[in-house]
Amino acid sequence: MPANSAPGNTLFEQVVTALLEGEILCSIRYESLYNYLMIPGNVDKVNEFLSRLNRRARMTGSQDAWLCAYIDLDTPGARDSVRHQFSEVANHLEALVGWLRLSRNAGTHDRPLIPGDYLSEADLLKKIEQAPDLAQNLATITERGLFKSQNSTAKGQLGHIMTRLVEHGYLERQSGTGTVYKATGKWSWLYDVMGFIQQHEQLETESEDVQMSMH
């Protein structure tokens, strides 16, 4: 449940709690918390509290979302925590990059998803079913990893992927539409992490194609 729906808490408490829980706060998924941080002075209040825990709130590179970051990585546990986070992203990277490529080829955008983009599951399914290569790509993506599914139909596979993306905070289902989704600020965070991994860990991944196409 999004933190801004928690009853009885002040926005300050909700923001701090969400950040410490690792949530990515954007205007799409956490509108009230994001807006709170955009008010001059509020970030200073939050960071004054977080600094006691060796953390601070900062924005993603594209300025689309807020997240919690360590101030000093050379403290006990900090580097291990960051390494664990990057390892988790790396485990999901193949599936996410495959999805980004598929959605770009089957969608209306000629670039990777960015926060605020709309995706229609029905429109995507129609294009995938009309193109055997896209259908094969979809099936491949759901063979293992983050999107692993036992569904044998394109409709079932696509629906499973969309559900998983909602569960992991990358998409927000639009109320009253059923099959229309909005990309959240977590994509902005993911692109930052992908760039960091490439630069500092020198991991060879398909994400290079995605990053190159963003410039």
C-alpha cells in the first residue's frame, strides 16, 4: 500500500518511513509525498532527520523521483547494502531490458519508457499478436527471471508481466481503465542504477543499448 495512504501519520513521517523502506517517491505513485518534498524547506527537514542515520533524500538524475541514499558509503553496512541492491537489480536486468525493448518495438514510443508514459495493454497485445517476432520475444522474456510464467498465450504472458511491473513499482494501474498503465519514477531510478553499474562495475549487459538510445 502506498505510504501516502497510511492514516494518522504526518506527511513528514510518511515521507521518512517510505524513504527508509526503499520506496521511490514520484508524482505518479506517491503524489502527496512527492509534492511535500518539492516544497522549499521540507527536504532540509527530512535530511536533518535522515542524516542521523547516515542517509539523505536525493532526486534521480532526471529529477523525476526522490529516493534515500547513503551519505558515507565507508561506514559499516552501507557498502554491503548498496552492493546487495545492485546485485538485485542485476538479477532483474535481463528481464527488464527485454521488456523495455519489447514495449518500445510494440508501442508508440521510439525510446525507452520514461515516467509519465502511458501503456495500453490492449494496444500492446494487438501489435504483439500481429508480429510473430514480437510474440516470440514476449515468450522468451517469460521463460525465466522476474517475469517467469507458465502462461502459454500472449495475452496471459503480457498480463503477467504488467502485473509484475505493478507489484515492483514500475507501473501504476490507472483507475477505471483496467488495462491502461502509467510508468512511474522508478524507471528513472533504474536508469541511474544501470548507468552506475556500467561505469563502476563494468558489467556487460544489454542495458547499453537502452542507455545509448536515451541520448
